[in-house]
Amino acid sequence: MDDAAPAPLRAWRCDTGWLVWRGPAASPVPDGLGLRRVSGQPLPDPPGDYWLFGDDGKLARACETMPWSVEDELGASAFVVTDGELVEIVVVSHPRHDPVIRETVVARGLQPVGDGDGDARRSISDAIARELEKRARREEKSARMGRDRVASIPGALETYEGAGDDFHRAHESLRNCLAAFFAPTYASLLHALMLFGARHRGASGEWRAALEWAMEPYVAACRIAANAPQSRELRDRAWETEPGGHVVPPAQRPHARELAGALRRVHADLLQAAGWADDTDARNTAIQYRQAAAAVDASRARLEAASVEGSA
């Protein structure tokens, strides 16, 4: 919902304070989920977002519609006002199980706040304004922390002309992921990608050609791990590692070894992340990380193959 165009004030006195309607659900429930009541009856009204304030004017709970998808599970938590109560309805759908529906009463004894109750409406409006200001500060802090995480990776804010469209897409995807939330795997992937970018920017001749050949599966690994578009096609690629004329000149082999070492660390990080995903039954995520790890390993193998004497 756009806070610049607030919804008309609709509020109720309840048993714990004040309930305020913030507008239709900002995160709509997927149509295929079949959101309904435990009785099987449809909802009396479309889901909405509500804020529940205590008598002290502080937000006690943000009752906001939240759909989710985890592996094969699809679900949503939605809120409706009916029969003088705020009700939370949770629906969970799984292809291997029957749907689960739960209802919980969040607030009881709702009494509408009329237009003539000026004192109550002013108090509620002030409480909303304080909460909006608090959220704006929190969002700005989160955005600043995200920018700082990206900036902490050497070279992450630079541009790498000539590295190719796939490189730039991988670079942007990883930066966006790391800015959104901290994950060591994203930081590790981005760090090694920037090493590739820095070496490629100053490379020429055989060294440049060898780097581009070695970089190809690594860029694919970054896009797979970041869930970038077309990653499904990238996962199915078979990465050959025979040099095929790609040679790392002797003077550049220390840099190739540095890159290969970084790739080994990324490979280990991805396998560790896959193990954590397995531990939480996130099997699809685990598969994705292992596919990315295989592509990273192919990148390392290409660097090492091109560095062997007589590989031309």
C-alpha cells in the first residue's frame, strides 16, 4: 500500500486497544490457494491489512497479509473483520498433503469509531503517524546496512567494461541479493566474481582469452545461486574443462592460482550452504547450491588446466 495516499480511516475500539484498517492486502493471496474459512465458506470480505494499537498508542501487532512459498509448500496468512472480531486465517497447500486451514481470533469486541469521535480519531491518527515515521527510519537503516555490505566487498561498486552481459547480470544479481539481506554465500560469490573482473580488466592476449573461458561457468554459478532469470537452463550445462587452446601465460600463473584458491573457498561455502538447506528440508535449495558448486568447480578446473605447461 502506498503510504503517500493513505486509506480512509477505519478504526474500532477493541478489548486490547484500537484496531485500524490500513487498506486492502498489500501482498495479495495467490488465486490458486483457495483462501477460505475453516467451515469451507468464503471470506465475508477481501483480506485487509490492519494495525493493532495498545491503549498506550504503541503498535502491538501488524496484522498484514503474507503469502509464502517454501519448496513445494504454498501458503498465506490473511486477516478479515467479521462478527465483531479480527480473524487470522492461515491456509497451507502442499501437493502431497490435504490443505490445512486454521483460524485464530486476534481481537474481540470490535466497536466502530465513528466520525463524531474526534478525540479517538486524532489519537489514532497520531499513533499511525508515529508508526509510519518509525518504519521509514527502519527501512532507511536497512537500506544503508545493505549498501554497506555491498561496499565492503572490494571492487563491488566498480564497473567492468568488456566483461560481457552475463557477467554484468551476475554482478547486479549478487549485489541486489547481498543488499537485501546478509548471506555469507552471496558475499563469497561476489568477492570471487570481483577478482575475476579485476584480472579481466587488465588482461590481454592469451591471458584474457583464458580468463574469459574460465569465467564462463563461474558467472553461471553466480546466477544460479542468486536465482537469476534463465538459471534453470544454466544448471543443465555441461562444462568442458579441456584447454582447447586456452593458455595462462607463465607470468600470470600466480594470479590464476590466486583465483583458483578463491574458487575452492566458494565451492566449499556453497556445499556448506547446501548442507544447511538439507538440514531444514529445503531440498530444492540444496540442489540449486550443489549445481552452482559444480559450475564453480568447473571454473577452477579450467583455470588449472589452462595453467599446465604445454596445454596449448
